[in-house]
Amino acid sequence: MKTKTAEERAALKARLLAETRERMAKDESRPGFEESYDAWKREYDATVAMYKARRKARLTQAELAKRMKIPRANVSRIENGQNVTFATFARYLRGCGFDFSLRIFPIGSRRTAATAMA
């Protein structure tokens, strides 16, 4: 598995931050921005969690693809957040040797275990 250099990681982080700022600048004044941003943030957080699970499992995209019985390009698409269904999310994590739990809570409440529904 190819490990990114510190310089590559810094460049990627800078690019993602710039893209995020650009997107937010365009959207901030639009009605419904907050709801739109919240939806994007949830998708982004899920994508990051999947990527971190694969890295923690020390799997390449090709190795995970073999476990999932899908083309490697599909793993890349999944990690880029393209059309990821709940079932795909679960299958990806299981391929990495992980499971997950889901917390449901009222909109606007603090996101803590105390407010989560079982």
C-alpha cells in the first residue's frame, strides 16, 4: 500500500479546504443553506469514516474490492461519496472488518448518547 508523504497529505488537505470554502461562499446566502450544509457534512463524515476504516484495516483499494467482489474503481467511487447507499456503506465497512451503529436523535438536539434513541 502506497503511503502518502506529508507534502502530499498537506496538499490534499489544502485542496479540500479550498473547495469547501469555495462551495460555502457560493451557498451561504442561499435560502436553505444550513440544511444543505448539514446534509453535505453528514455525507462527508461518513466518507471520511469509511476511508479511515480501510486505512486502519491496512487494506488497499484493490484488496477491499476483492473482499467486496467489486471492481477497484468502484471502491474509489465509494470513497469519493458517489451514490453511496446505506447498504453499500455497511458492505464497505464489513469488507474492512468493521461494523457500525446508528444513533437517531431529534433535529436540533445535542448529539449525545443521552439524547440518542435506542
